[in-house]
Amino acid sequence: MIHQLSSHGLLDIKIEAKGDYHIDDHHTNEDVGISLGMALAKALGDKKGIRRFGHFVAPLDEALVEVVLDFSGRQHLAYGLDIPTERVGTYDTQLVREFYAAVASNAQMTLHIRQLDGINSHHIIEASFKAFARSMRMALEHDPRRMGSVPSSKGVLTDEQALSGQSMKEA
């Protein structure tokens, strides 16, 4: 699915992950989401010049999934996929939500994922990744009318505490 993000999002992504697969895929799946989210946050910095918002509805056969996102500097996940099987091959389908939660949290983005139709687990998951990729592509594109400015009426979209790894308790 990372390939879907790279291909449809036009993102240069290369991830090499080693994990405790002999136990399960949970930690590796989550760690990849954390790493991707952190890389996005670092690459975007103050977010000057980006469009900020993205949305896309992706069909894959009978499945239809909508993703709407905002690189707002605030983390939130609204997850609305109803994946009917527990596994696709050996992949635990509960990990789809864990991946998206890790990315949204660490990229400091608001992420809404809604399944509009679909009964095939593989199609639902793949459509969600394609819609996520195209939404990110839209949000991350440079807006020629905003070059040099942050796409916010407040003038800031970055939580410096979160980027530094400092928790709210430490502040």
C-alpha cells in the first residue's frame, strides 16, 4: 500500500522496515505510519506555499472511498471503513486504522476516511490508500498564489511542541 501512496500521490517514498513479524505485523505497521507522518511533518516545516486541504473519492470495482484531509497542525482521525474480513491474505485488517492513526498523529493532520460503498476487503483498503494518496497530492501541491505564505488566516499551522517531541505535560 505504500507503493500506492508513492504512485498516486506522486511522492518519493522509500521505506525499509524490519519488525517482529514472527509475533505479528502490528508494531511494524504502526512504526511505518509513525515514520511516514514524522517525515511529512519535517518535510513540510512551516507549510508555506502548500494548498493545505485535499480531498478525493476513489473507486475500485464495487468499493468507493472518500478521503478529506487538512494539514492543519492538529491531529485528528475520523475513520469510517467497514472492512468485512479480519484478514486480507496474512494482513490483519485492523491495522489499516492503526496505520492511518499513526500517520495523522505524527503528520499533525486532520484526516477523514469514509467508505461510501464496497464489500470486498481488499478493494476497500486499496481504494482508501489511493484516495489518501490523491488527497495528499492535492494538499501538498504548491499554490502559486500562496508562495512564501502559510495557508492560514492565523499565519501558522505548526505545533512546534509536537514537532520537537515535547508533550503537553512538559510544556
